[in-house]
Amino acid sequence: MTGKCHVVKSRPKVDEIARMAGVSKATVDRVLNNRPGVQEHTRAHVMAIAASLAETPGEVSNPGKIGLDFILAGGTNPFIADLALHLERQAAVRPDVDVIIHRLNGIEPEEIAEKLTSLRPSCKGVGLIGLDSPAVREALRQRIAAGVPVLTLVSDISHVGRVSYVGIDNRAAGRLAGYLIGRFVPGARGKIALIAGALAYRGHEEREMGFRHVLDERFPLLEIIAVREVKENPERAYSEVRTLLAEEPELVAIYCIGAGHAGIARALKEAGREKSLIFVGHDLTDDTRQYLLSGVMDAVIDQNAGVEAREAIDRLVRATRNETSISAATIRIQSVFSENIPADA
């Protein structure tokens, strides 16, 4: 017998499948009509989302299994979709867990806090990607006070008593981004823009801090002229970068701290700057893989979503069994370029 994973459901429309899967509607259309041009892991993920949306809504408890709920805020962020896929895969091979994944449209703290307070009664452990905000922290403290262990994923949350954190060292990731741009830009001189997903994510704030510090230490002639927060929205990223390119002709590099790669790539292509401006971002997905291959992106700082999913489920299960001293799982950071793109997992 294997574990079971549910994805919270709504009407099975193409745009809803695309949103939940973190892919374009065109990709969903290709998958549903069995047309080529989609990688196999993406095809499987889209089909799983489509099947879950086609089911009757409701949460089915599994007696004898440990109920784990994962709350993944971030809307259409492709990395969040990849993480959800890997959580599904891990749950499918675990005979002891019943996993429900809650995909939230936005990143508003009130929405995250509300979801935390309305989880199923059989929930025994919570994994969360959430904002480090008062509303979210208070909701987490209430869960923990009720005896439900909480684990943070990808971006940590301070002072809540969580049992563990599973993710990369985000400050080190920001330093690596700064180092790469410093080495890429001729003479390590010029103007840089930072496109932040949401600085209320502690991880994004840490990435910016690390980026700034390495520039101060090693590349003092590189100047950060703009920080634009796009709330993980590719359209906002497109608008911000389009404006920056028009106003700052001396811009030499962009560091995308969170989501928004699609909007940035689109703006660079429209301006004819996709080959002359350095573009570094995070997370190897179907989109960023193509941007590397086409030369729009110069480097991607990747974290292994499969390892994160495995470690998160393992640590939450151990916490529900009252194990103590569960250490954090620091995921290895990998720099990916067009020449070393790994094969699909």
C-alpha cells in the first residue's frame, strides 16, 4: 500500500489547471490533446492536476495514516508547481502518510493565515511556504500550541517554534548571484536592477542582503539602482523591467530574486537586450531551462525540489512521532548554465 496525496480542488477548466500546475494554458492544451513539445515530468504533473480537479471536492481521511498538510503560496510560480509535484511523488511511495497540498493563488498573509486556521481536523503536521508576517506567525503559533508540528519550506519564518526548516541558505544564494554577476559584467562596472518576488519572504530578504554584501566586498563599481517588488507576478515583472530599460540605458544586469522570469525575459526580448544584458535568477524549471538555452538567461541558481519534498515529509513524520532534535535540512545550491543543464529527474 502506498501513501495518498490530494490536491485541493476546483472546477477543471484549462486556465485553472494551468494556474494550479504553474504552466501556460498552451502547455495544458498540448497535454490534454496529447500533442508533443512537453517534457514528461511536466506532462505527468498536468495530468495529475487535471485528474484531481475533475474529482468531487472533499478531503478523504485515511485511518492509520499520518495526515500532513502543505500550504504552498505563490500562484503561478513554476518552482512551487515543481515542489508540489515532488510532494505528490513522495507521498505516493510512503505507506504511512496522507498528504494534502493547498495551492494558494496569491501571497497575501491574511490568506495564508486563514488557511492555517481552517485545516482538516485530522491534520497532524504542517509544511509551509509563507510570508514572515505577524498574521502568519500568530496562526502558526496557534497551530503549534494545539500540538501540531510545523515545518517551514524554502523560506524560513522567525520566532514561531517550528520543528525544522528545509531549504537552501538564501543568504549564500544571494551572495552567489552577486558573485556571478560581478564576474560576468565586463570590468565589474555598471548599474544593476533587483527584481524581488516578495521581500516579506524572509528568504527573498536574505538573498538581497547576501547580494548587496558581496557587491560591497568584491565589486564596488557595480551599483544597485533599483529594487522592484513584483509580488511573484510575471506581468508586474514585465512592466517594471520594461520601464527600467527605457529609463536606464546603462543598465548592465538584472538579478531576479524570486519569480517573474517570464516577464523579465519578455521585456528583454522586446527591447533587443536579451543578449547584451546579464540576467541571473533562481530555480531550474521548464521556463528557465529554455531561457538558458536561448541565451536570455546567463545563470540559474537552483535548489533541488525533490530533495526538499523528501526531507520535509520525513521530518514532519518524525515530529508527529515526538522525535526531538530534528535538524534543519540545508539543501545544496547549484549554479546552472547553458552548458551544464542537468537531465530531467
